[in-house]
Amino acid sequence: ALGRPYLGMHYPSDVLVDVKQRIDRLNSSVLPKDVRIVPFYDRSWLISTTLTTVFHNLLEGGLLVTLVLFVFLRSGRAAAIVAAVIPLALLATFIGLRLRGIPANLLSLGAMDFGIIVDGAVIVVENVFRTLANQGTARDRDSVRQAILDATAQVGRPTLFSMLIIIVAHIPIFTLQRHEGRIFAPMAYTVTSALIGSLIFSLTLVPLLCLFL
């Protein structure tokens, strides 16, 4: 009906646009004047509403996590460092979904948990602040850099294994087939992509931000 082969990468919103364009063409130039194709069920509003709901929830979740971090860490700079991981982890999520050809919808993004995403960054920042506090105020740039490296190395392995445990827990979901795999596999890919991105940024970008801030 679309006049082109299905490549496995056509999202519902794209298909609906193509179908509406073809229907308009048929109604205007092909069908008789007293014959019209009228949509019986249109999913455009459902897709738009779902995407709006998903992104609103992501925004509200990110703001809530940032507020909680500020309250418990009692440092605006520390909260900002940890909160910076959220959009970067989301970027890693969308990259992973794009590579797998999975659309961003309520099923794929519904499993996003910002508490788990920022867990590694919170561990690194807290240990860096504890290490710097033990050094006191008399410290130069080189000693601060070395203290941050040591603090990151201390919690690097536990952070890595904690993330790996959560990722490994999703392996059974990847093995699901048929309808179960279509429903739950996107969630597993979303969480895995976010955790991998969060782990990378927690052990690389977060210590660098701690050094500058």
C-alpha cells in the first residue's frame, strides 16, 4: 500500500503519514467523485499522547531526582554533577534504541529508573567529597587531582559490578520470543543502554567535573 518495501525500520508515525498522503491522492485523483476513503480508526492521537506522556514523565523524574540529590547531598555542585549524568544517560539510551531500531514509546521508555541511573554517579561523588574532606583545606591542585583519582578507583570496581549485576538480571528478558519478546525486550534494551552510559560517565566525566567544580 505504501509503494515501497518494508525494511523493518518504519515507525508507526511514519507509516501513518504515508498512508494519509496516499489516501488523499486516491480521493483526489483516482477514485470516482462520489467515492471516498474515510479513516475508521486513526492512531495518530494515541501515538502523540503516548510520546507526550513519556517525555513529561522523564522530565518530571529528572527534576525530582535532582531535588532529592540536593536535599541529601547538601551541595548544589554535587547535585549538579550527579544530575548531569541524567541527560547523558538518556542520550545513551536513545543511541541504543536507534541502533536496535526500537522506537521511543511507553513500552520502551516505561522502565526508565533515574534512581538506578544516577546510583553510580552518587557513589563516586560521595566518595570524592569524603576523601577531599579528610584532606582538609591545605591542598594544592595536584593533590586534589590525585585524591579524586584514588577515590574513584576505590569505588570503581564495586560500581562496575553493581551495574553489571542489574544488566545480567535482564538477560532472561532478552531470551523471550514472540509477543512476550516484543513487549518486554524494548524495556530491557532501554535499561541496559542507560546503565552502560551511566557507568561510563560515572567513571570518566563525574571525576573530571569533581576536579573542576
